[in-house]
Amino acid sequence: MTDLTGARWRKSTRSGDNGGNCVEVADNLTGVVGLRDSKDPTGPVLTFPPTAWAAFVSATRRGTLGH
């Protein structure tokens, strides 16, 4: 299990006020990026290698996700 002690969770600045339907990311940890549902902060967390997270963010910004 990944140690998420010290994780600083944040929402996207584009999340807005949509009733809590957001994901939060913790990208301050060494060797792992965490992703969780903001409505369930004690629930499950997905973890990704930083390189995979960076590729996902980059593809999302370019609009090429899934292509």
C-alpha cells in the first residue's frame, strides 16, 4: 500500500462550485500522484507514477486524450 502521509490534496481551479462533484489530486509526494473523490476524502485513492500523470495532463490539455 502506498503511504499517503503528508499528501496535500487540491481541486482544480476549474472545478467551480458544482456541489462537490470533483476529484482531488496530491502531487506533492515522492514517486506517486494520488487521485481521490472530493466527496469521499477517506475513501479509496488511485495512484499513478508521476510520468503517467504528466502524460495524462498533457494529453488532456492538448485535447488528444484517447487518440
